[in-house]
Amino acid sequence: MLENIHVVHFSPAGNTRKAALLLAQALGSRAVEQDLTLPQNKGCTFGPEDVVIVAGPVYGGRLPEIMVHRMAALQGNGALAVTLAVYGNRAYEDALAELDDSVGKQGFRRLSSAALTAQHSIVTQLASGRPDQEDAEEIRHFANEILMKYERILSGSEQPDGYPVPGNRPYKSWKPMQAVPEVTPACVRCGLCARRCPVEAIPAKEPSRTDPSKCFLCMRCVAICPEKARKLPEPVMAGLEQKLAPFMEIRGKNEWYL
């Protein structure tokens, strides 16, 4: 087990962070987090002695554009990266390839990659509660394989940047729906949603408004609201539930690439 493992995550609803920390706990004695979800995040500099988990959610088969933008503030300098694309039980399509390309541009060497299933951030009954105990066991097994590969790299018997991951280049086109969460009368104007919005789309003095030009439906405001006072408009939710209905009875697979 490693002494320290760095975890860089973009996790508006918390599901990506949950999956990344399960892996971190299986890899190292101490996890050091960098949260790219926060607007004030200034990035981080690593070195060749570091092992870094870089984890992001899958939106429509892609990484969130704002995550890719913020990753430009990371400096790998030869650090070994474990990339995680965390998807809501449907598909991860080009997201893992996009994540691998992004860490490569920032000077990381790829140790391994994975697509992990987690609870869907909008239709939360899809993959509800995942990653669960079965996922945790798979992640621990994956961690052991990573550590064995890491030892081989240190000994010089194997090189990083191994098995390629699925995905198309150019990546598929995707844009978020033209909708924003609405506010119910339960809102007490505590301002938490405004303070924690990844793109500052909610005015602190008018939390009942959301700027549709900034909002990308990450669902952070809905997930963290202590009063459960934010939700998507019912027609939007109904449409998404119908679209995702075929995936309700399927258990999405965790896939590893070493």
C-alpha cells in the first residue's frame, strides 16, 4: 500500500468523489484531495514520485467541459495517474478516452484507467446507492492489480501508458439540456447553493434564480440543499426517466484498463 495517494476529482453531486475515495482507500494510507468542482480551485503541481487518481463524471458520454478547462491548472511533471470516468449506469462512451487525453496533455503518465458505475446524478433511482458493497469489492481487487503494476514500473520491468481505453476521436458532440433546476417554496434562502455552485450560476442575493447560460445541470444545488427545495421541472424529469427506463434493470459494469 502507498503512503499517500492524491485524489483530484470533479464531483458536483458527490458520486464521483465517493467512487474515487473507495479506490484511494484501497491504494494508500492517506488520501490528499483536490476538488476541481470548486470555482476557486487553483490547481496543483505534482512530481514523478506521486500517484494521482483523477476522477470525473460522465455527462452524455463526455467529461464536463468545465472540468477539462480546470484540469489545465494541473501540472503532472511525470506523476502516475489512475483515471476514473464515473457513469450513471447508461454508458461512458468517449469520456474515459477524453480523460486519458487530458491527463496526458498535463504531463501525467497513465498507470491505469477505469469506468466505474455510480448513482445517476439526475434520475437518482438509476443505479441507486452505487457504488455499493459489490462495487467496493471489485474496486479493492482493481487496487491490488494497480499496486502490482506500480511495483513492476518501479522495478523497470514494465512501462506505464499501457492498454488503450475505448472511445472515439474526435469525441462525440454533447450539450446540456436547456433547463435549470427550479426553486420550491421550501427554500429558506440559506445561500448554500450559490456558494457551492461550480460555475457560479446562482446569485447569492437571489437564490431562486439560475443563469441558464452557465448552468450545465450538474445537480449540485439539488443534491446539497438541506431543505430539498430545488428540483428539475417535472416535464424535464419525466422525459429523462422515460429515456433512461431501459437501463433501470441493468447493472452497469465496472471496467478496468491496465
